[in-house]
Amino acid sequence: MKLTGVLLFLSALLPAGADNLARDTLSPTYEWRTFPYSWQEVLSGEYAITPVHWRRSANNRLLEEGMNSRPVRWDDSTIRVFYGVRGPGNGIFYFDVDPRNPSRIRSGPHGPILSTGPAGSYDDDWLIAPEPVRISRSHIRMYYSAKMANRPFFEQAWSLAMAESFDGGKTWMKYAGNPILRTGTAEWERGAIGFCSVEKSGAAWRMWYLGTNEKAVKQIGYATSADGIRWDRYRGNPVLPVNPHNYWESMALAVPRVIRDGRLLKVWYASYGPGNWNGGQGPYAVGMAESVDGVRWFRSPHNPVMKHSAQGWDSIMTAYPGVVNHGRLHYMWYSGNGYNGIGFAEAVPPTGHRYYRVGATTLPEASWSSWRAVSGPEPAREGYIQFAVFSTIPPSKMYFAGDSLTAGPGAYPEILARILGASYRGNQYPVAKHAAGGAKMSDLARWAAGDLSAAHSDAGVVVIQDAGLTDYPAGKFEKSLRNLIVAAGARQVFIVNHARRPANSPRDSRVVEGLPVEQWHQYWQQTLNPLLSKVAQESGGSVIDYRGALEGFLAQHPRAPLLVDDGVHPAPAGKLFLALLTSKALGFSRDQLDLSGYYPLSTLAEEMINFVFAGSDGK
């Protein structure tokens, strides 16, 4: 069969708009028994899901130099953002922004307000990672990370220290007993510590801090104090360990930023997995988790909630987040490549239909209940619960029909399902297929009419790959295509056009519908592709330019093995390419997809991802 096109329909279950699937927001799973909100407060909306879809500012980057931003609501009209600059003579700086225009610096930068110490002291090399804690209007404590010079990076060079101001932050004095916390004896924090987040609640102090072993594995620990100076480590540390089941968190969870939001604690942190950058590291990203008690954390199923950009100053690192909420908005200042520079991003509360599901396991699996609307009586307070805001309905089965391009266990539908499933863990997109080599458009229309009214009536997404042998002449093809649209009940239509055989393909002597195969390709280009566009337009849809995408990529990478030797069928890389194009058509941006199974481990995959998502939010 020819590698023709893909006709993608969103069924009547989904209203028009390609961005629906991409905007769904899931909460972490919570232990339902200890969840701090009543069911009535859930019903009323007092409990709100944390936004996870971050949008970078067009003004980025705000500063060329700086790292480890820590925003503080200074007064009603000011957010003060503290940050560090590496190197002797540098230290802690700050700038001010208006909460109504947070992506532009209103005043500053100012500083350093604290700088490195004399040679031989605990902080003679670096003084960074500020963590201000306001005790009163005039009394402020500043915790910070200190690094000694002339010592290997992960051999006890780092410690935590503190300074105080008694005049509202105008002048500062380092604590005479610094450092207040040194590397521990436990293996997980024997190499380095620092980069903390501190909360004062009444007379109690709590700290979450970075611990690093001597092999540079970074994890997050917890400590408590009665005075904010002498700290007791939690015996169960680390409370946020690396996660081998998530590529992005398999080597590091670092630099926590904990804020209290209502009755929940929320932490944002930097993370990365293995890769080909900076001594075996992959690109940095930002993750998020929530907790009731500060010890047991439930991670966002969207992690990482913000990845590196496709290009520019934060194309390798999106790291060291400093988050503050302003009403229901969330603001983030973060660092970019080389642990440096400061940019801004904003997340807004999700809107749509609220759902929940319950289960007995800490992560959702097949034994969990289906999604239920947030309404009615409270579910029994046992096991675990997860909430969601869906733009339409909960994601459901994807139905595919096609010829040999769709058939087989490793075709592009399965790749697409794996990508979406990895991107929204616990929120899988099951696949059902009806495909066979040699199928025609009339076959697909007949299959869809039966399947979508019976065995697969629960399908929320219908994807039809137009058949390579199709129906001849064009009038018969158009009739079958329109019958298929009726069978799918489509609201939104995407048509991926016919992909012409590359000029360097082996000569094909086959005959299709009485035409030599090369003439058959011309027939597709001159007659059927315009017909596909016409039907798409009349159905309220649009054309995905698969032909242009394939030709454009092969023009840039002529040796890329996207097709097998016949120049028609997709090789494994071509199947991924088609899955990426389809995911983009569904409204997903690069920043919302977990492509860690393909990137950055494969250079070709990285090139395809960059090509497909170029200009898609720049992510």
C-alpha cells in the first residue's frame, strides 16, 4: 500500500477545537482519609487543582545573570524576587515587580545585599540560593547556600547558612554560628547540601533541602527546628527521592520551592534524567508535588510540568523554579542554560468540568473507578482519590481504522498512545484498531459504521487513515469519505494529505487501479488531495500537511531512515514522525508531552521532535 495520509476525526463526544485534550489538568493522587478539605469544600470549589500548564513570557529573559529565584509578596503592590549570582564578591541580589505586570522588572536589580566571605571561610566561593522568611515587618531571616573554595564539588564543599535583617531588609548580618547545617553522614546527603525552602508556622520551623551523594544524585530531605537555627533531620529522609519510573526524575530532584496554598503544601523542584549533556545529564525540567504534612508527597501526573524550550537561552535547562501564587494565578521565575539567567512563566487555573476517581492503590491503575463528576454524596473516605478538570470529558478510547500503515502491533497508533499515556500517567488512552493491508476507503467507512455503533461506541477519538488503494474514480472515493464522516459523527476533522514518494525511491513497476504507480501518485496529488481539503473545509476541519512535513524533513535530513526500501511504508522512525504530527494536530505542544522514551536518547528523534514542534509555543 502507499503511504498516503491520515484522516483524523474527533467524534461527537468532543466539541470543536483542537486544543481540548492538551488542556486537561489532573491533580496528584491523595490519601483520601487525610485529605484536608471536606467534600462540601470540594463541591464549592474551595479546593482547586493546581495549574500545571505554564506559559513563558515573551519578555524573557529578564536578567542575563542570576539563579535560584525566590519571590516574596513584599506588600500589596510589590513582589520582591531574591536571587543569587555565583563567584567570589557576588552573593544575594533582588529586583521588584508589580504583581499586575510580573514579567517586567519595575526596580532593580539591587545588591549584593549579602556577599561571599573572606578566603578560607565557609562561604568564600559562592553565596547563592536565598530563602527569605519574614518573621515580622522589620525582622527577616535569609537562609542561603554557601560553598567553600578549593574543595571538590561533592566533597563537603557546601553548607547552609543564615543571615538576619532587623530593618526590613535594608541591612543584613550573617549569623555568627554559621553554617547552621552541614553535609550529613547518611549516604544520600554525604556529598553536598543546600538550596532549602523554609516555613515558619507559629513557633515551629520546617525546612526542605537538597541533599547530594558523592555520585551527584540529588534528592530532597526534611528537617525541623524550634528556633530556625538548630535543625533535626527527619529519620525517613529523603522525603522526595529520585523516581526511576520517570525519566525526568531518575537522576535528580533538586532545589525545592515549597509554598503553602490553602491547606496543602506544594513544592516545585528541578529534575533531570540521563542524557548527553553535562557529564551524562539530560536536560533540566521542573516538577511539582503536593503534601498535607510536608513528609509524604504526591507528585503531579503531569511531571515535568515545564520542560526546556526548543531553542534559545533555556533550551537545555529550565530549572531552579521560584513560585508564588497571586490570587489564583501562579507566577514562576526560573533559570536557564548554564544554571544562569532569569525568566518568567505564568500558569492560570484550569477551567472545565470537574471529575474525580478513587482507588486502593497509590497510583491509578485498572482497579480504580471510572471518572465521576464532582457532585452528589461524598465517596467513602478510604484509599486514594484523584481530581481532574477536563475541557470536555475524560479522555477515552482512541479508535483507528486504516490499511497496512495502521495495522500491526507497532504502528503509529500504538506509539501515539504510549506518548499520551506517558504524558498523563494514570490517564491512559487505550487503542482499538480495525485495519488491514489492501483496505479501501469504502472498507474503512463500513468498518467505522459498525464499530462505532457497537464494540467501540465508547471511543472519544476516531482516527482514520485514508487507504492507499482507495476507491476509483474520485466520485466513489468522495462518497466513501463522506459516509465515513457520517459514521464517525465528527465535530472536528483533520486530514493529513497524501505523501508523495521521494524522488530517490526505487522504481516501482506496480499498477494500481489500472494506472502505473507513478501516475497513481500524480492522481493523488492533482485530484484526491484537493478533494480531501474540500471535504475537510466543509466539515469544519483543516489539513495536516503530512506531505510537506515529510518532504521538508527529508530535504534537511536526506539520509534519515523514515521510509523502508520501497519508499512508501514508514520505518520505525517514520511511525514516530507520524505519531508526533498527530499529537500536534490534537493540540499538544512539545512542553505537554513526555517524549523521554525517544529524546534525548536518539539524535534522529530529537531532530524530528524539533522539526514537528517548531513554532508550537516554542517548546
